[in-house]
Amino acid sequence: MSRTIAIANQKGGVGKTTTAINLSASLAVLGKRVLLVDMDPQANATSGLGIEKERLSVSVYDVILELAHPEQAVVSTSIPRLDVLPSSRDLVGAEVELIGADRRASRLRIALQPFSRSHDYIIIDCPPSLNLLTLNALTAADSVLIPLQCEYFAMEGLSELVRTLQLVKRRLNPGLQREGIVLTMFDRRNRLSHQVGAETRRLFGNLVLKTQIPRNVRLSEATSFGKPAFHYCVRSAGAQAYVSLAHELLSRNANKEAPGEKIAAGGLTTAAVARGSTRHPDRYEQKPVE
Ligand SMILES: Nc1ncnc2c1ncn2[C@@H]1O[C@H](COP(=O)(O)OP(=O)(O)OP(=O)(O)O)[C@@H](O)[C@H]1O
Ligand SMILES: [Mg+2]
């Protein structure tokens, strides 16, 4: 069975999408079958993996409005074992269109059921809001991973997020767990980064993942080229940090997986990167828009 992780923080620009792309790609390179679900109408995770959203005929919007089967919307990426359920601008209207609809916060959970056997990890990129799209992600998820930017006001809005998580647990998804908090854009030359890091660890203890994502320009460059960082610059600190984050999550979840599925810890090997650059058979190829 797959593990579904929602990457959420209603604060904008904290590294949700960068984390969704690079964590998904790193898990795939480490041998896991991964589905990245883009629940943000900005569709940055979709374009950040080199998918031309204008050429897609269906997206997660059609899926949650039950206008298309989920398998119809999924597309393969250039990374073996990594598929994407893409977003589109239409998603902006979904909240209004779902007013009064049945099971409106459970649409995504139901849509993702077919992938629970075909994929090991389902990673959901949330929009910067605690709206119905985020509620759908949290209802579909086994756990939530919260990126926290090492900057001024890092914890602003965190209590609101925690309240939303409690509400979702009570009303919609009693099994929802906390995957943890990941510190992003950590600048080791900046005192503030160290202060935010120390304060977060003091407050949240081992809920804070050991891996810190450094501020690294290669991460933003890679996204603008439609690639995960390890395909753009494998040696970059950003690429390596996301591979470490994937290792850390895998080892934290290891006892929940079947024996023999554990992945040995270690750096990103060149063999793994070489495997990652061979094209995946197009299991999921949407009919392009005419
Ligand atoms: N570790 C990093 N180092 C340098 N730049 C980063 C890092 N992480 C993210 N960025 C850049 O910061 C900006 C915001 O990141 P990202 O889009 O991942 O955040 P987000 O939380 O998904 O934003 P939104 O709330 O708008 O969805 C982007 O330009 C991204 O390339
Ligand atoms: Mg984003």
C-alpha cells in the first residue's frame, strides 16, 4: 500500500513546490514508484517537472469534479518511476463548483484509491491557502510534511495550520499523522537561519527532520528548466539535501514497509543518476490538446 504525504503550509513561497518536486524525484531515483499530485492552480509542480500544461487535455481539476478517470489524467515524466497528476488554472474555480456537492473534501481521497497499489509514495503539493483544495489534500493524506522557511516570521500562521490539522483529524481524516517539519532555505552564513532552526527544534523536538534544505540557487534554476535539481546539477547542495531528506523519510517509515523494501542509507550514486536519465516507458501519455 502506498503512503500519501501532503506538503502543506498556507504561507506562500516557503518551498512547498520545490520540496514536492525534489522529494518525489529523489524517492523515485531511490527505487520507489511515486505519484506527484499537483493541487495548486499555479501548477508550478507540473511545469517544474517539464510538463507543458497547455498540451494536457485533462488535469486534477477534471478528476475532482468527476469529469475524468484519474488514470486518464496522470502523465509520466522523464524520471523513471515518477508520474504526475497535473494541475491546471481551472482548479481555481473548483472550490466554487463544488459548493453543495457531496463528499466535497473527499474527492481527492477517492480519486487516489486506484494508485494505492501502483505507487509506493503519493506526494501532494498544496496551494498557499487553507482552502478546499488543501482540505482535499489533507483528507487524502496519511501524513503532512510542513516546510518552514528559515526567515523572519517563519512560524507566522503555524498555529492556524495546526488548528486546521486538528479539525481535519476530528472531522475528515482521523488517521492523519505528522510526517514532520522540514527547514527550508537554510543559509548557514546567516545568524537568523540558525536562530529560526534552533527555536523550531526547541519547540517541536524530533518532529523537525534532521535534514535541512540549504538556500541554493541551483534549486530555483532547476525548477525554471523543468527539472529536479539532481538532473540539473547533481553535485549541488540543494540536490544532495533532497536526496538526504528522501533517505530520512524512508528510514523513518521503514518499519511501516514490507521486509526487504528498506533502502540502505548512502549518498546519491552516479549509477542511480544514470538510471534516472533513461527515459521511462510512457505508461501514462495523455491525448494532447488538438
Ligand atoms: N532551498 C531553496 N534555495 C533557494 N531558492 C529556493 C529554495 N526553495 C525554494 N526556492 C525558491 O523560492 C521560491 C518559492 O519556492 P516554492 O515555489 O517552492 O514555494 P511554495 O511554498 O511552493 O510557494 P507557493 O506558496 O507560491 O506555492 C521559488 O522561486 C523557488 O525556486
Ligand atoms: Mg507552490
